[in-house]
Amino acid sequence: MSEQLGDVLYIADLAGVAVFAISGALAAGRKSLDWLGVIVISVVTAIGGGTTRDILLDRTPVFWIQDPTYLFVILAASFFTMTYFRYNKPPFRFLLIADAFGLALFAILGAGIASAFDVNWIIIIIMGTITGVAGGVFRDIITNEIPLILQRDFYATAAISGILMYLLLMQFGLGETASAFSGMAIVVSLRFAAIFRGLRLPVFRLPDEPR
């Protein structure tokens, strides 16, 4: 990976962290938490997935300890959310779109990090998916909501599909950069299909119990 591309991905990673932090702050706002609570939820949402990945892979130091810039970005996004959206209606559709790109970036970057540890492909998929979705799961649990990935929404499935595409293209000899962007495109496409077309997974329902 070229140094220039690495810089672009780093900036995009920070932008994704900011978007996830804003979503966490808004979730805290819907629960009327105080400012500290908002910051805590923002931090958990933004870096919870990457932190879990690094701990499971024994990757030290954890990425935000090595580079505290991530924390400063989260704090800035939290205070922006608490001040601006206190008087303005949040653009939820725009945030969903931005979240789709953040999910794609986090999932593929997480898979790339895991692949450097020479682990089985199923572990790479799990680590990439955790990177993309675990922060949102922690957010929903803390705010007493059913996690999004356990509902019908096409979210974790989009991440898994994109990571699979990334790994398959790498296996067939396509370059890492092209494979990564192809995987991200799959994630974004599936998320857009869920947002704009209502793409959902089938629901498992038990038959009514006899009276």
C-alpha cells in the first residue's frame, strides 16, 4: 500500500470514527443522558469495535492508545453534536449514508488487520465484522435498545458480504487495494439497498401456541 493511499485511508478512518461518534451521541441524546454520558456512548460507539478486535488479536498497543488522535476526534464530534443538534434536527438519512461508508471502511480495514496475523479466513471475517459493528452493539446495549444487527436490518450481513468479496478477490490474485475497494463497494451497495429499498433478512417466527 502506497504512503499516499495510507494517508487517505487514515483520514477516512478518522471521518468514520467521527460519524460513529455522532451516532452514539444522538443515541445518548434520545435517552437524555448528561454530557459525560454522551461522551462515553460516543467513545464506545466509535472505537468499541476496533478495540475489541485488537484485544482478541492481542494487537498491542490498542490503536487509539498508540494514536490518541482518535479520541480527540470523538470528543470534537461529541461536543459538536451536543451543541449543534440541540437546536437543529439531525439529518438522519444523511447520517445513515455516512454510516454506510464508515461501516464499509471499518469492516475491510479490520479484515486487513486480521489477515496480517495469519489467522484462518473465518477469523478474518469475524474480526472485520466486529470492527464494523461491535461499537453499535455496545451502544444499543448500554442505551437499552435491541442491537441493530439482531433486527431485520441488513447491516452485519453487508459487512460479512463485503469482507468475503475482499478475501475472494485477494485469493484470485487481485491487488490488495482493488480488492479492498471492491469489498467496500459491496458493503455500501447492500447498505444503500437496505436504506432506500428496504432490503431485509427473513424473520424467524414461531407458530402460535395452541390454546
